[in-house]
Amino acid sequence: MEFEVRWVDVTQNLLDGVQPVYLLSRPLPAGGARHYGQSEAAREGEFWSLQTPVVGVREVGWSVVRTGDHVRVPVNAYQISPSGPSSVLGFGVQVGVLALASLREQWYGKPRQVILVLGSVVHTLPDPDTVRAYVGLAFRTK
């Protein structure tokens, strides 16, 4: 299983009041050739993308993508304590474990790839040991 961390700049989304989203490109077939004259090679892979926060909710929302060029990965806000870069990454892994447990209700198998999307901005909250960080997650299952 591959594990990847992707970073997304959430600054403009936060200024505009729009939820940040990461567009993950689905892979091309082996060899990477995209065009064959008038035809195009289809993208590969099935991806499950976390649509809602996974911490503090009763029901977790998922989206499955089997066609198209991209997977839409919403980046949700979470409060993390204590603050610090290692806490943000550690919390991202915790989100991944909780999400995988939730995904087992929809799909059972071993993911081929885990994509953890982290927002590049972290906000300090009134409690100096607490920050707001932004985390998204997708699993490639085929």
C-alpha cells in the first residue's frame, strides 16, 4: 500500500468562505499515453473520498469515483490540541484510521493507496495550545 501526503493552499478558500477542495488526478494507464488520434485512454482506479469530517460525527459521508479525470477531495476543518507540525500530521493519520474503519462498512479490502491532503495553513485559536487544521483523505481501492 502506498501512502502519500499532498499539500493544498487553503488561504483563498478561507477568505472567500468556501470549503477547500483538492482535485486528485486519476492515473493514466501504464505507459501514460493519453491520446490515440481522435480517442483518449480512460483513466484508471476506483477512489473513495471522505466527504464529511470523521471526528465527532455519527455518520461519515463517502463518495466513490470510478470514471473521469479527477477525484474531488474535500478538506475539512478540525481542532487539534496540542499544536505543532507533528500534531497536525499525527492527527491526519488518526483521521485516516477512523476513516478506514468507516470505509469498512462500505467496502472491504486492502486499499492500494492512501492520499492524505493537508491544508498549508494552520490557525491558532483562543486557547494557545489549540489550532485549526485542514485535512482531506482519499483511498484508492482498485
